[in-house]
Amino acid sequence: MDLVVVGSGFYGLTIAERAATELGRKVVVIDRRPHIGGNAYSANDPETGIEVHQYGSHLFHTSNVPVWEYVNRFTAFTNYQHKVYTNHNGVVFPLPVNLGTINQFFGAAYSPTEARELIAGQAAEFDTKTAANLEEKAISLIGRPLYEAFIRDYTAKQWQTDPTELQAEIISRLPVRYNYDNRYFNDTFEGLPVDGYTAWLERMADHPNIEVRLDTDFFDESQAINKAATVGQVPVIYTGAIDRYFDYAEGELSWRTLDFEQEVVPVGDYQGTSVMNYADASAPFTRIHEFRHFHPERGHYPTDKTVIMREFSRFATRDDEPYYPVNTPQDRARLLAYRELQAGEPDVYFGGRLGTYQYLDMHMAIGSALSMFSNKLEPAFRARA
Ligand code: FAD
Ligand code: UDP
């Protein structure tokens, strides 16, 4: 065994695949979950055969050419383009905010120029360049009326944190458009894996030099591969939570977790689209996913049943799966302290969402793993040799 990878998400699998294929190294990947793939894992619902993304809808999109070329080695992609709608006061609007949303909301037929002028006036209380937090940034981009309708209460449900304490970047993920384009993402490449996420993830691990051990927690000393037994013996790629690695010595980092309520509904189409957000405080969930709409090309899905999943957000305790870093000023201070501790572990490479306490999309996790491999791990292996 030349390398231990903790976590079989996209970050861990990318490193494992590269080390096995490019360097001929023997890699053991462990994961505490009973399945491969981290949060991107999906499974077919047994009753309907519909592919369900177990940890919430996962949409692949990137503008990074090397990442796109790399992922295409393991899967082909459909031409799915993500579009989201939101229910506000019982009326459905297109997202992200675009000319259609603006005209429907104000009951108008503004041209792009007229809409820009209207929103500029409503957004004037904050400057986008100096906006210091999520609320200021959102108002500076779309004005207060649209912020209060579509962002304020949804964000309160999603984060249960004062929007003035949240980082402005969270809202920068959503484009604002003064035309009728309501694609959710701006990226050059977008699509869903033709035969599902798990087939893609399994192909990444399908190499004679890679062994995957599931139900194996790195901190469980009854398992053959654990922190005490491996660190210092072989290089370790660690994609679990950084605060857990150091036994929370600098305090806990705050995370949001999600609860999912899955249901098979006896209709062919429940909501007419894959993701419907619920903007108002009156709905306890943030959104409903309907998975059949991700694959309209799949002829075998039943026409009289569909799978939906309601998504609820709350603070994560140590026993929950951490999903979104909250990233308050206190979290950022603690993260810096953990980064200093990291410097004392030269043979452990921290990566991925949990290991770096960063919101990373799949293409970002894969891209950062590819960079880490060529800039650090490969040179380190060559130096040892
Ligand atoms: P993960 O997938 O979280 O993998 C980490 C793995 O480490 C897990 O399997 C975990 O079990 C394991 N692990 C942790 N601790 C230990 C331990 N002590 N011992 C052993 N194993 C351990 N990205 C997109 O591009 N598009 C989307 O639409 C999208 N939607 C998302 C929706 C949600 C709700 C969430 C949470 C994320 C979404 N993402 C999306 C992000 C995507 O899931 C991540 O980019 C990707 O999973 C990153 O992979 P990772 O390897 O960093 O982490
Ligand atoms: N957001 C919102 N209303 C919406 C959709 C998003 O207020 O209908 C805000 C919310 O704060 C969310 C952020 O925009 O966390 C980023 O949205 P995105 O859809 O990227 O969130 P994710 O899919 O990562 O949950």
C-alpha cells in the first residue's frame, strides 16, 4: 500500500485514480459510509427504477476544459440543462432572476433597458463592489423588493443565520439576467452522466491498484486502516472534516445539514420540472426535487408514478452529515488555526469540501484534486523514489 485516501467522494477518487493510473501506486480508499461516491452518490428507487440523487440534486457543469476532458474518460453526458422555478405566494416564477421573473413580478413588459433602470433604482442602497454580506450583495444585485420575495425567507430557511452574517459569495452563485434566459448555470459544459452518477464513480475506482473499503471510519482504531496506524507510515489524502481530524482542538466549525423526505407519488408528473424552490417562510422545506425530469431521455421510467424529495435544512451536530460550511467570522478564525495545525502533518494532504471547509462544486473538487496531484503528490512520490 503506497497511499491511503480517506473519503471516496470526487476529490478522493480523482487522487486515487491518478495515483493508480499515472504512477502505478497501490491505493486503499476508505469511506465510513456503506457506499462509494460521497455526496454525489445516486441509486435507483426500487419501486420505480428512477435514479435518485441520495444527497440532493447534483448537476454537473464546468467551464474548465481539462476537468471536462478528464470526466469524459469515465462517463458520457446527456444534454440536460438545469432550470429552476420558485413558488412565492402561490405563484411560480422562473429563477435565477431574469427578465421573465422581473416582468411577472411587477406585472409589466419591460425591455432589458427598462428593467435595468428599474432594478438599478431599487438596488441603489448598496454598491455591489463593496457589499459586505449576503443581504447587501443580494439587494445591490436585484433590489429590495425581489430580495424580499425570493431570497430573504429562502435564505433564512436554508441557513438559519442572519443574512448580514453570511458571506456575499453565496449569492454570487446565482446569475442575474436582463433577458429571458433562465438556465441556472453559465458554464460552457453541462450535462448529467448518461448511466448515472454511481456508474461514473465506480469506473473511477475500477483499477487493479485501487481497493475500496466501505464502512470504515478513519478514527475507528478497531479497523486496520486508521489515523494512528497510518499517519507517518504512508502518505494520506484526507477528505473528512478538518476539525474532526484534530479532535476539535480549535473548536467546532459550523455546518448546515439537510434532511430529505422521499416519496413515491402515484402520478406521472408531480410538478412539471426537476427542482421547485419554495421562497416563503410558510413552507417548511426549501425545495422539492422530482428526479424523473433529470432524464427525459430514459424510456423505462413509469408514466404513472414519480419520485419526489422534499429538502429541509438545519444546523449540523457532530452526528449529522455536514453539507454546507456556514463560514461565519468565528468559523474563519478557527479554520486559520486548523491550517496552522495542518502544517505539522506534512504527510497528510487535506482536500475536498470537508477537508478544506469550502463549498466546492463537483468540477471544483475534481479540478483541485487534479492540481494537488500534479503540484504536490506526484513530485512527492518522485522525490521518495
Ligand atoms: P464528499 O462527496 O463529501 O466526500 C467525502 C467522503 O469522505 C464522504 O463519502 C464521507 O463519508 C467520507 N468521510 C468523511 N469522514 C470520514 C472518516 N472519518 N472516515 C472515512 N470516510 C470519511 N456539486 C455540483 O457540482 N453540482 C450540484 O448540483 C451539487 N449539489 C449539491 C447538493 C448538496 C446538497 C451538496 C451537499 C453538495 C452538492 N454539490 C454539488 C457538491 C458535491 O457534492 C461536491 O462537490 C462533491 O461531492 C465533492 O466531493 P468531496 O470528495 O470533496 O466530498
Ligand atoms: N437562494 C435564495 N432563493 C432561491 C435560491 C437560492 O435565496 O430560490 C440563495 C440561498 O441563500 C442559497 C444561495 O442563494 O444558499 C445559493 O443558491 P444555490 O441554488 O446555489 O444553492 P445550493 O444549490 O447550493 O443549495
